[in-house]
Amino acid sequence: MARPQTDIEAGREELLDVVEELVRKRGGVDLSMTELAAAAGMSPSNLYRFFENKEALLEAAAGRWFAPKIAIMEEVIAADMPSREKMYQFFARRFVLMRDQYRADPDMFKSYLELGDQHFEVLRGYVDLGDHYLSEIVVQAMDEGYLVDLSIDDAVSLINQMVQVYCNPEALLYIDHKLSEDKLGRIVDTIFIGLGRSFHHKAGSGQPHIKIVP
């Protein structure tokens, strides 16, 4: 059962709905508090009861956008599964969500990218959070005998570079048709085979590809 909202919380959610509608109609460039107040049918001074400044508004909008992705990361990190499968799920489930969002409403997706490009400093914390969770998977992989010749930071950096196209939403605008869960699974296989392991691994052992967890 959802936690009851205060009037302020409910008002913020309604205003975020208005933000989404504005972004859908006119794109994400130069969205202002004055424009939002007008669209919401309230005075600018009343708007500041809910968001003290534009940065707070953008942080709330980013929080709504990233909430499903954070939920996926937390579910994967908490799951009882080998590190190899966990890493695949960590990237694949977020990629599938992002791809579905893009295909459902490409214009809205592009508009949010515009908004994010203008205010990347608001998004930086979510990027750092993803790296934090990935480092937990790396530690588990090291405990299982993988990636042992690397530091945690080096492993995270290399992995991010290898899967970057599946994490960058702008890639969907250009090569959506070339990206797939199967290809991502092969990249994860390559990470575990190619980045070092402390004991012998027989390549081509016939291990089935990891399937995405619903």
C-alpha cells in the first residue's frame, strides 16, 4: 500500500506531471519556472512552495526518470545469483527498459535527453550510484575468481567502456536496430573471459547464454 502523501508531496507529483507534458509538447530546452507556473495555472510564488528553485525541480524530475532504473539495480544487487549473471541482469534489464521507453515515445525520449544535456550536473549523482552498484558486482566477481588482476576502480572503468553503448540513451537514436540482449550477453561473456581469472577457464564450453529475469 502506497504511503499517504502530504499536500506538498501530492502537489510536487502533479507539477512533475505538468513538466512531462511540457517536455512532450515543446521539448526540454530552456524550461523555466515561469513557464511551468503558467502551465500549471498558478503564480510563480505559489510554485516555489513546492520547489525552492529550478535545480530542485530538475532533481525531482530526474528522480522520477531514474526511479525504475534504481529499482532494477537494487533488485539485481540483492539477488542470489553468480556475478556473471548478475552483471548481465544489471545492464540488460536497464537497457530493455530504456529501449522500451524510446520505442514507445521517441520524441519524448529525445526531449528528456535535451533536458539532461543541459543539466548534466543534476544527473551526475545517478551515474556515480550506478558505478557504486557495479563495484559491488565486481567485488563479488573477484571473490569468485574473476577480474583478480585488476583494481576495483580499473575493473569498473573497463566494464563501463565495454558496455557503454548499452548505457548511453543517445545510442538508441542512431543504432537501436543494432543493439540486442544477445549481443550484450556476449559482451558480458567477454568481460569475464578476457579481463582475467585466477583459474583455468575453457573457452567455448557450451555454457548457455544468460537469460534476462522478468
